[in-house]
Amino acid sequence: MGKLWKGRAAFSAGWSLFSVCGYIWQSFFAKWLYYSLPGYNWRLQHLILYAPFLTCTVVSSFVLSESPRWLLVNRGVEAATAALAKVARRNGAEAALASFELRAPTTTADGKTGDGLQDLFCVPSLRRRMLATLVLW
């Protein structure tokens, strides 16, 4: 467990380092824009910085498919199975899907699926993680 914890700490520190470097880079970029463009304002800076991310978001909404989990809950077993079959064909693992069977999620008396916040506290490992996350946040 100790080795895993050290890996998590290193990953978290590295992730934070990327965020800090991004903020530093953004300040230098803003200063460069201020001196380079005559009509500079913060709106132009945000447009220049976030246009690639907006483009990727729009393009990925057409390229990526819905998750099989979402499809199972909202559209049923057939749609989720079709999505998993598509992924299996793309990965060359049709044989693994042949032995796999999806079941419809259970519903409660009020018509909601059984996957909710209360389910986080039913499994002991999820309960510990959830409580630790609440305390740490």
C-alpha cells in the first residue's frame, strides 16, 4: 500500500505542477499580447487561449459516442450492447463480447434507477473513500 501511496502523491504533485506552469505561462502570454496587439483586452486573451479547447469540444461531440453505462440507464440494454459491440469490433475483441451479457438496471418504487448517492454508502470501500473525500475537501 505504501508504494501505491507514493505513486499517488507523485502523480498529484506532478498534476499540480502542470497547473502552476500553465498559470505562469498564461501571465507571460497576457503580457506578450498586451505589447503585441493594439486593441488588447482580457476578452481577446480568453478567445485566443480557449479557441482550441472549444474547437476540440465541438468536434469531439460529433466523433465520440455515448458511454455504454449512460446508454444502459437511459436507452436500454439493446443500445448499450450495440455500443459495446462497436467498441469490441474496433479493438478486435468480438469473442470477449459473445460471453458478456448486460442486464437492465434495477429501479426503485418511484421509478428511479438504483444508482444514486445512497449507493455510495452501501459498499464499505466506497463509503471510506467518500467520507475521506468529504473530509479532505
